[in-house]
Amino acid sequence: MAPLSSVNPTQTVTQTTDDHPMESSMDSILQSVPDECDKVEEKEVILSEKTTAESSKDDNIMQIVWRNVILFAYLHIASLYGVYLMFTSAMWQTNLFAVFLYLMSGIGVTAGAHRLWSHRSYKARLPLRIFLAFIFTVAFENDIFEWARDHRVHHKYSETDADPHNAKRGFFFAHIGWLLCRKHPEVIKKGKAIDLSDLMADPVVRFHRKYYVPLVVLCCFIFPTLVPMYLWGETFMNSLFVATLFRFCFTLNQTWLVNSAAHMWGNRPYDININPRENHWVALGAVGEGFHNYHHTFPYDYATSEYGIKYNLTTTFIDVMAWLRLAYDRKTVSKGMIAARKLRTGENSARAHLVTNGVGPSAKED
């Protein structure tokens, strides 16, 4: 198994480099794709500036995007019909396939867009990066570049106007509301200032950004619908509403709960000065991403938790990939550093637990 590396909390996350011989030919193929991302970025900047100018008239007025409201409303209604079909007419293979896609696409979000590309908490060889990009596309949560950019802004300006899903604006906004309205001007402004050079240096990210629309249509909608129909004779309606629409909607809501519930409910054993919480229910649904007080305290830890693989399917996946030599340089936090941080900024319950177990100063020294 690839060795774990312990890092200093002041360590700067750097660009991942791959020099493995088996990847040279695959890298050259991806590198040969015409790079039109600069054009995309230029267009995005123009649109962003236009949006900023419009929004600057009154930053406090939320500009609703009715197209998104209608689409998300339909998606949730369709997913409810999908639940009905799961229990009435869908084949068991289709239901199992929907669960499998939910887990795989969830890992695409957590192990790929989040822990690899947003935080650089470990490194992945080219075959793994391609696989993660594929299963992340099944989740349909924007392209890798945009997801990572918004997430880096979220961490740097957490729960301010520059946070894309600022939890201080309420549960609904943090959960889905932020996708139903125009971005706050501060989100756009701060997003332009974030260093994203490491992302654009990755040919997988560039390829994914350039061809995202056809990729997401194929991976999120066509592929999940056709597989049950052609492999075990499922009906089109059951395939569409169960394996595609319900699975897609359910996965989205598990991701959104990290932004909403995990910022509101749970304990804060590592840093009581921030809102993100430890929420084990969210961790179960979001394949390991519910240990949010830990994650916002130690964002560079590849496991996003001090509990290893407990409730953390994503950490298990990365560890297996490391055993296969596809993942390496996993960053971790030492037990001593975690204990010291708990004593310094954690809740009293966490401090008392450490003292009871003989770690840190005695209660008389408080």
C-alpha cells in the first residue's frame, strides 16, 4: 500500500504531477485535444461581469433563475414517481443498478472533485483520474473546474457573501436555493481571484470542461437509461425514472446536505468557532463527507475524518486505489495535532473526553 504522508497545517497544496511511465501515451492523447478553455474562460468572465453589473444595483435582492426553479421542481416530482415505480414495477436489477450508480457517482464527487481536485489531499495517476472524471460526470454537478473553483471559494470565504452556498442565509438556500438564483457578486469576484492554475494544468480537467455538455448527456442520462433496457430487459419508463432521474435527484440531495445540514446540526469537537458540524447521518448518505467540523479544520486530510474508514466509503475507495498503486501521497494529520486542536478550540465535551482518557492537561489546569 502506498505510504501515508503527514503534513503541516501550513503546507500549501501544490499541483499534482505524474511521471509514471504507463501514463505517458495516455497523457499525450489528452494533451493533443485542442485547448479552447481560454475561450470558455473569456466568455465566462464576460458573462460574470455582466451579472455583477446587474447585481450591483442592489446586492440584497435575490435574482431568481426561473429556468432552474422549473427544472429542479420537475426533477423532484419525477424522482417521486421513480420511488413509486421502484416498489411497484421496476425489476430488482434496476433498483440495484440505481443504488450502484448513486454510490459510484457519489465517489466521483467526493474522491474526485472534492478530495483530489479541490483540495489536492492525495495524488492520482492518469487512469484513476479518467475514471473519477467519468463517475463524477454521472452525478451531473457541473464540470470539475467549476466545482473545484466554487469549493475553494467556499472554504476560503466560508459563510460570508462570497460563499456560494452561505449557510447563514438559511437551510433552504444552503441546500438548493443557491442554485435557483444568480450568484452574489462577491462569489463571482472572489472566484476570479482564486488560483486555479493547477486545475488547468491537468489534461483530464481541460478535456472534461471542453466536452462537458455531451459527456453529461451521455453519462448521466443516456448510459443509465440504456443499460437496464438492454442488459436485463427493463422498460424505458422504469429505466428513465428509477435508474436515471430518481438516482440523479437522490445523489444531488446527499451532496447538498453537506452544505446545509452539516453546517447546522451536529457537534464541533475540533473548532467551536466555525459553523460546520460533525453529522454522522450526512456522512452515511454522502459516502463519508459528513465529518464537516474536522474537514473545515483540517481540509488537507485525504480522509476528511479522524475515524479512518468508519462511515467513510470514500476513504476506503482511496485506500484501495493506493493499494493498487493508482493513488499516492495521501495527506494526513497526526493524532497529536488533532488532540492539541481539540484541547485548544474544540467543544468542552471533546476537551473533557481527552482529559478523561489521559490526553492533555488535567481538569485542575483548566
